[in-house]
Amino acid sequence: MQDLPPVLPVGTRVRVRFGRYQHRTGTVADDHALLPAMEPLVWVTFDGGTERGLIAVRFLDRVR
């Protein structure tokens, strides 16, 4: 069985490291779903506004 990335709890500060929102930081706003390949997705609200993006957990790093 493949190990899944850990789900990030709501309120976790993250930075996107790949894709459309690369290098942006924000806060996990909500869990969303699993892709068909069982990959967890979360909604991230980005700093500086109300824009949100649906991001695969594997493309996120926690910000300390």
C-alpha cells in the first residue's frame, strides 16, 4: 500500500512549491477531497486577499 502525504489541518501556514500558485503563501482553509489516485487536496487562502486555490498536499510545505 502506498503511503499518503499527511493531511494538513485547517489553519496551517503553507507555501506552494509547484504549479500555478508556486511561491505563494497562505493558510489551509478547508479539506476538500481525494483525487482518483487517493491524493489529498486542500483549499488554501492566499496572503494579501481572499483568493483561494485547490492544492494537492504533496505540493505544500509548512511555513514556520
